[in-house]
Amino acid sequence: MADRTRALDQLRKEIVTEDACPDLRQGATQLVMGAGSSDADIIIIGEAPGKKEDELGVPFVGASGRFLDVMLDAAGMSRDDVYITNIVKYRPPNNRDPKREEKEAFWPYLIRQIDIIDPRVIITLGRHSGMSLLPELVIANDHGKAIRMKVGDKERIIIPLYHPAAALYNGSRRQELIDDFRAAAEARPQS
Ligand code: URA
């Protein structure tokens, strides 16, 4: 097992043994840690697992995930080219918004997860995810902007985007998200 994969596995075990967020853990089927390449240049951070994610243990596998696949495809990428996770790693009951204390409970683990993967670009999806890193974020003004900031042990590029769920109910948001995502993907180093 590669070092980063092993470190992510160790982190997952710590979240479980330290019982990071007992309130959410009790109502959830399982921890949804993340998926994709542990060597990715881009980490994509959503809000919290939904019903399907809770069942399968994989982030973004429901309706929002299908649109995330469209966004990746439009940028010429697949799930194997990125690492996908959430701020909160257990499903909140009835898909309610994660509470502040729940986001805080997972925060140190998320920072370690980012440090392990060591991406150059962090794409946040939705308000909860974006505002966790950029508290002053006004998503309507700031979506798609590349912001340099120290996250964990390094300076990284943060690009806040609307949540893909927004595209499911708003047709014009669809193209906006695809365009933002394509531009964000180009911010990664070219190999
Ligand atoms: N929405 C999210 O923010 N994350 C998921 O994993 C699924 C839906």
C-alpha cells in the first residue's frame, strides 16, 4: 500500500476509535471517508454524505454525484484524477445541514486529510464547505475565484464553487458550474 493510502487508512481508523462525532455516528450507517486518488492535485470537498453515500460508504454517488461526474467529464477528468471528500463524514439525519459543532468535530481530521493528499488545488462545493475555509465567502460573488491561502502545512489554491445540487433545481446554474469547474481544473499543474 502506498504511503498516502496507508496514512488515509490510519486517519479513518482514528476517526472511528476517537469517536469524532458520536451524535452523527449513531444515526449513520458508516463513515464516508473519501474516494479517488490519494496522489491527486485536486481535492474536492462537499458538505456531508446523503442517503446513498451513507449506504455505499462513497461520497457523491447520488443525484449530486451524477452531476459532479458531468462536471468532471466536461473538464476531461474522471474520479480517478481527483480525491473527493466532505467536511462532515457521517450523514446528518434527514440530510439536514451540518451543525457548526459537527463541522468543527471533523475539522482537524479534514486538515490532516488535506496534508496527506497534499493537493495544489482545493475545490469546495457549496456554502458549508466554502465557508469552512473562507468564512467571508459570498458564494454568489466569489464562485470560481482562485484564492491563495495556507491550509494545513502549505499554501494552496482554494476555488469555491456552488454545490452540484444547485444545478439540479436551477438550469442556468448548470452551465455556470460546468464553466467554473473547467476553469478550476486548469489551475492544476500540467503534467
Ligand atoms: N452532497 C455532498 O455534499 N456530499 C456528498 O457526498 C453527497 C451529496
